[in-house]
Amino acid sequence: MQTWLENVLSGYRILVAVNGDDALRLATRELPTHVLIELNLPDMPGMEVLQQIRQNLPDARIIATHLYESRVFLERTHSAGANGFIPKHKLHSELRPLWM
């Protein structure tokens, strides 16, 4: 995934977190302008991580992704502060336009 992101989003430095705690540490330390967050995290709820990142980075562009396409995920991610939601199977076609 990291290699694909580096190719699709050339010009951006791609940082990868292995879990929610790591994502929060990276976001606090690096202060990214853009965040792609997988909602299925091994150590904490993705929505919680999303909300905390939004609180710490109010101007960041945050895109959430999940394996399943659901209106519930779309609504919950927007309520949590995401700028957009993309189901994983549509990342290849929808990430770049939403990212910019």
C-alpha cells in the first residue's frame, strides 16, 4: 500500500502507522496536512483515532477508508471530522481527486 500511495500521491511524503496509537503519535509529531486513515485498527476504534487527529489537526485533510462501503461509515466519518470516506475497493479511482 505504501508503494502504491507514493506512486499515486507523488510529491507527498508517506508516513505509515501500524495501529491507532502509532497514528496519533505520528500525527502529533509530524503535523501532516493530509491523513488517510483505515478505520479497522488493531488497538483502538478508528473513529476515536479520527476524532483525536481532527482535534489536533483542525486544518488537515482527512480521508477515511474501510473494507465495507456503507452509508453508516460515511455519516460517522463525517461526524467524526473526516473530509471524505472511500471504501477500500474504490481507493484506486477516488483517492487522488478527493485528496487534492
